[in-house]
Amino acid sequence: MVVALRLVKEGKADAVVSAGNTGALLAGGLFVVGRIKGIDRPCLCPAIPNVKRGMTIIADGGANADCKPRNLVEFAAMTNIYSKKVLGIENPRISLANVGAEEGKGNDLMKKSYEELKNMDINFIGNLEARDVINAKTDVIVCDGFTGNILLKSAEGVAMSVMGLLKETFLSSTKGKIGAMLLKDDLRKLKSFMDYAEYGGAPLLGVNGGVIKAHGSSNSKAIKNAINQGIKFAQGNVLRDIEEFVQSSKEDNEE
């Protein structure tokens, strides 16, 4: 992992894809590859499926448990760029994870972050409650890493439990087994929709190179999709656009 990260640092590789230990990759991305100058903290951006058969990005998914409003602003800007350049979303909807949809809800971090996000040149759609994360109401949900990791693990747990309950229900009776046979192709599609392999890996945005974290149980399909993310990351000049955001923010603060 360190050898691969050094290749990115030295400019001999545009991106690294790893299914190894998450903590080690995050540390390596930060201390070997290094942060983009002007970015306070990188964020890990995993994807979860939504009901429109698309994906929703969580930023941050666990790299930063404690955050300041500045961090959430940077997460929003970087995922806005990533969603356009890598995922092909023309005008990504950016939302803020909160306990209520109304403006003014939440703790001090959320209230201050909301004020800054609504004044940014992004498609900020406001607060989003956890129950709406998979309802395709947003493309990116911004939050601190503590909240984001809980959202991510909860979604994974619900998906596994639903599939387990379906299997148990269908196998509990002859009628269910017949129904399962008739719905076999549809159930296979549902399982595929909930499968992490369909969504590749989670980019670590804010470091000075492409760093993609694939799931620890990744199969060949998941690795292929993660590699494609790395290719699009490089071809889309994501780093250049993040650097331009940092420069424009610096100029705005100086005025």
C-alpha cells in the first residue's frame, strides 16, 4: 500500500485503488500522498444505493469524527466536483444531514454549516433527515464522519437484513418456494442493486492524488469499478478543479 501511495506522491501514478485496511489507507493518503494545499481535512466518500436505482454519496463517511463548518463546506465543494467529473451528474443536489428538514434545526455545527452552504455556488437543497437518505432526494449528503459512518453502517445493515428476511420468508413454505422460483430474476436484480460491488470504491477527496478505497470483501467486479473511478478521476482533472476552488475561496476571504 505504501509503495502504491508513494507512486502517486511522486507523480508516477495518477491513482491508487486498495481494498486493504481503511485506517491504513486514510493515514497513507494523508501522510504519504499529502493534502491538497488549502484543504483542511480530506473526506472519505462512500456511496449507498437509492430507490431510483442510482447512488447517494456520503461525505464524510468516517474519516473525520469531529468537524468544523469549514470542513463541511470543503466536503460539499469537493463532492460537487467529483459528482460532476466522475459520476456524470450535471448539477448534483447537495444536502446536509440533520435531525429535521427545516432551516435552523440541529446543533451548532449544523446551523453554522447551513448558513455557509446556502451561500455557496452549488445546488444546495437544505437539510435532509436520515429516513430520506435512500429515497433519491439528494445526490450528496454532507456530514461529519461520525454521523456519516453511522448512516453508512445503518444502510448496510438494513440491506443485509431485508435480503435475509426475504430469503427466510420465501423458504419457509412451499408456496414461498414457488414464488421465489417465479421471482428469481427479479430477486437477483434486487440483490445486485444492493450489492456494494456495483458502486466501486469510496474516493478520499482532499489529498493530492487519486485514492480509492474499495470494500474489504471486493470481488473482481468491485475492483474493476473502483479502477474505472480512478481513471475518471484522473481524466476529469478533479484535483485541478479542487485546487481552483481553494484558490477562489482564498481570494474571496481576502476581499
